[in-house]
Amino acid sequence: QLQLVESGGGSVQAGGSLSLSCAGSEDSFSAYGMGWFRQAPGKEREFVARITTRGGNRYYADSVKGRFIIFRDNAKNLVYLQMNSLKVEDTGIYYCAARDVGTGLYDHWGQGTQVTVSS
């Protein structure tokens, strides 16, 4: 079963940048669309970005459009989230997830990595 592990979280001042990575445990990784989600304290988990299996299409939440970039390297079973111009409201736990292309459901989730943006 595909397992996902995020890394790259940390603390940064507003306006700064962070890059998150998510590693898949097996080559089936390339058959999944991949998404990033986040959950702020006291709030529900929300969609951030997703990318199709070969990286041909990318989708973003309006709140991060123009600031975040999602990309993937299937040869390395990795998906990335480059976060620029970070805002305090970007603070939260960031999760990567694998999306079954048939059902559209996110079947596999990582454990999350904390991102804290201070003013």
C-alpha cells in the first residue's frame, strides 16, 4: 500500500518561502494524482493544490494561486509544494494525499508537516 511522508515544514516570517516535499513509498505513486491540503488550528482541512499523474495539469485554491507551485518528479516518487510570499494565514499542518484517478477520492494520506508563518 502506498505510504506518503511529508518533509520540509518549519517556521518562517511573513513574506518568506518554504518548500515541502512528499515521498511515496512505491512506484504506484505515478498512477495517482497528488494533492496538498492544510489544516489551521480550529479549522477544517482545506484543499491547497493538486497535480495530475504526469504533471500536465495543476489546480490551486484561490487563496494560494500565484504564490504556491505544485510539481512532481515521478522518477523519484516525489511531489513538491513551493510556497512563496507566505502569509500568517498560511499557518497550519500540511498534508499530501494520493488521488485515485478512477474515483477521484484521496485514498492515501501522509502524517502532515507543520508550517508556521509569523508576522
